[in-house]
Amino acid sequence: MSKKTLTLMSKDKQLFNIEEHLAVQSVTIRNMVKEDGASSVIPLPRVDSETLALVIEYLNRQQAPEEDEDYVKKFVDERGEIPTLLELAQAALDLDIKKLMDAACMKVADLIKDFTLEEVREALRIENDRTPEEEKAIRDEFQWAF
Amino acid sequence: MANLEEITPPNLSPEIVLFHILPRLPSKSLLRSKCVCKQWRSFLTSPLFAKIHLHHVTAVDRHHDLKVLYLHVWPCAFRTIDCEARSVSKIRRYPFARCATVTTSTVNGLVCMGMQPCPGKWENTDEFSDMIIWNPLTGEYKTLSTPIDTKCYSNKALAFELYYTCSDDDYKILSITTDRNVYVYSLRSDSWRKLESTLDHEDRIPYYAAAGDRNLLDDEKLHFLWPLEINRRYVVGRLDLKTEKFTKIAVPPSCGYVRLRLTVVRRGWIELTIFDIAAPLTWTIQTWRMNGDGSDWTNMVNTSYYCALSSLRNGSLLVVNRNGICNVDVEKNTKDRNFQNPPHDLDSRMYIETFVSPNRFHLY
């Protein structure tokens, strides 16, 4: 008997096949399968195809449980670009794949921890809505941290 | 590979950044991050963030970035030593215009200190003018309400333990006076309460308290070393905070110790450090682990170091010896390179950096 396969559809309407027993590592997918059998295509309207390909690569890993920790760390290390990691973290959060999300967020935190304020804003696309006076007040209060 | 332009804001929820990335940043980066934008500033100062962050730094299953800091306290200034990054902070002044006399205990990044009023003037008095709970990272502090019994503020009151209780999400201080009266301060209600103590008048006073697990006090029990007689014998005792009863649970393995310290209480384990001065001019430290009911003692490590500070999460033991601070691998009985000269005040406390506010129950 062949293993049951699910089809996932990315934001840009690309289709990806994955065996059900691997896909259900995602709690979100597991719940969908439980509810309606998910015989048809599962749409993932927030995940683009590049990110979904990464998620599928991760779900398809063939790792012994004791090596899993190292694998997921290496997996995110190899994708060390912040935008990619953010997309991956977001997809892992939406799909509820805890280990992948933890690792991706940890990696982002690791990359931005020594950034300047301007670099943090740029990397996370945050608009600076602080006046120089406000910034100075915080700088004065926590001078030792700057 | 996606570039910056391809990340569209609706794709990235604020949740991922605020709840999952920020709590993983080191505390210094977080203080700086308050300048990033208004949303970050208000989130980083919220009780919700303090809670998420605390969960991250104390979670047992985290392997990364354990920061144990050594709070080195002087009358008017302090510094911290990061035992893992092996760096010493700049000396910073206290945010309060008083002198700290005694650091009694720390939990979840909060420090309980006994104070005296005159800044810049060092006097050794028997009583604290007041007590504060202070977060050295954020600088926030709270002066406690006056206790019903002034003997609570006597620095001869040997047990003075700040601890956290999960069941009512409260920070509390246990104080045992020389009259064997037992009081509990609650941060939530900012008030003192007398416990119906079961301490016998024949009993000596339990001391060297050690709260649990830095620190989720799941089972609501505080442990003490309890002097048995004059001749340097101790028993491990416990106060059940639900029933408010003291019990003596176990006598540690016998040896010629002069000083003992409960280093840390982990889930199911109590670690006890014994300073043995049996041989002249040599200090040895024995570290023992006791299971919950005291029926089983395991000798973990015997070393000739000065003082064990704390167990680190990777299982190694942080010790102070004559040449500095180092980590001892308990399993292999090996130590790594020393760093820093030993701080002379052995009463300095282990501490973790958190954003828990001592004013969390009261708006200032």
C-alpha cells in the first residue's frame, strides 16, 4: 500500500506534494487532516513557494531523533540571510512547527544582536518614529548598554 | 534568494518579531532596542514582555545563552560578572540614594537588599532603615512597606529569602527573627504577614536558606541548613509554604565541616556544598546532591577550591578559588581556565538578567 500524499499550495499557487505522515509534523496541517481528511489541496496563502520548498525540505529530513537538534541548527545556519529566515520563521509559526520556528528565530536574534539601531530597523523594515530627544533620553538612562 | 524588497509587511506578522525574536536577544541588545521604535519601546517595558523573556531565560530545555551573572556589591555601586562570556561590567551606581548593606537573596533577576540611609557614609548598624527589591538590569526598584515587627529588619535575622511562587504569581520574602517569629512579605499586596510558626523555642534558627531552581517554586517549599548543636552539625530543613510547617528532613554526610552552603535546589535535587577544613591550611569543598526526601546523598565533586557559587545549566559547577572564577566539570572532575581575581565578598549572589519589574503590581 502506498503512503498517503498531501498537496500543499503556496501563495503564488505552486503545488508541492508531501507524504502525510511527514506533513503532520506541522500541527496546523495535522489539525486540518483530522478535521476534514484533507483529501484536496491545502492552501497556504501566506507562504511563498521558495519558503514552502524550504519547509518541505525540512519536513522530509531523514534524521535520527538524537541528531535532530543539530540538523535543524545546521539547516537554518545554511540559510543565513535575514529575509529568508524571517519568512521561514513566519511560515513555521503559521504551520506550527515549533523546532523550526525556534531555530529560525534564534538565528535571526543571533544575527541582529550586535547591529546598530539603524541596521536593526533596516533588517526588520521598521520605520524610525522616535525623535532624537527620545532616543537620547534612553541612551542616557542605559548608557552602559550602548 | 529573497531580498529585502520582497518582504512585504503583511507577510511578516509583528508576533514573530515581538514574541519570538526579541526575547532571544541578549539583555544589553534589548536595552538598546528600546530606541528602535515606539512600538518596541512600549512592548519591551510591558509586563507581557517580562514574562515571555523570563520564560526564555529560565526554560530548562534551552541550551543557548545561559547568563549567570555575579553581582558584586559595594556600598554605593555595583558591577556584574558574566560568568559565561567571562566579562566584567562597568561599575554602575545604584539608582537609589542610599547604601546597601546586605544583599539577601535574588530570584528571577530581582534582588532583595537591606539598606541604610546615608549615602557615602559607611556605618555598621544592626538594623536596616528599609529594604528594597531591585532589578539591576532595568534599574527599577521598590521600597517595601514597613514590617509589623521591627525585628524583621534586624540584620541578625538570619533567614531572609526572596522567592517566587507559581500558584499565585507573587514574589515573597521569608524572614525569621531572632525571637523565632516567622514573617512573609508579599510583593503583590505590599504587606507583611505573620506565619503560625511551628518553630520550637528549643530549636536554633534555620538559616542559609536556598530557594528553588532559580526559580519556579513549583512545590512551594523552601530549604534551609539548620544548625543542630553548637558543634558545627547541620540538618537540612524545609518549610512547606502551604502548610507553613518546618520539618527537618535529612542529615548531610558526616565530615569536619566549618561552613555549608546550599547552592541550588533543582527539581528533585538539593545541592549542598561543604567546606571542609579537616586538614590544616587546605580548604576542600565537597558538593553533594540530595534527592527530594533526603534518603539518598551522592557525592558529586571534591575540590580544593574556595567556594562553589552555583551549578550551571550544563551541569558544571561555578567555583571561586584563589586565582579566579572557573567552571568545574562535575563528571570528569576537570576545570577550565580561571578568569578574574576572586571577589572577596563570598556573599555576592548569582543572578540572571530579566525584565521583571518590582513595581509590576503597583503603578508608580
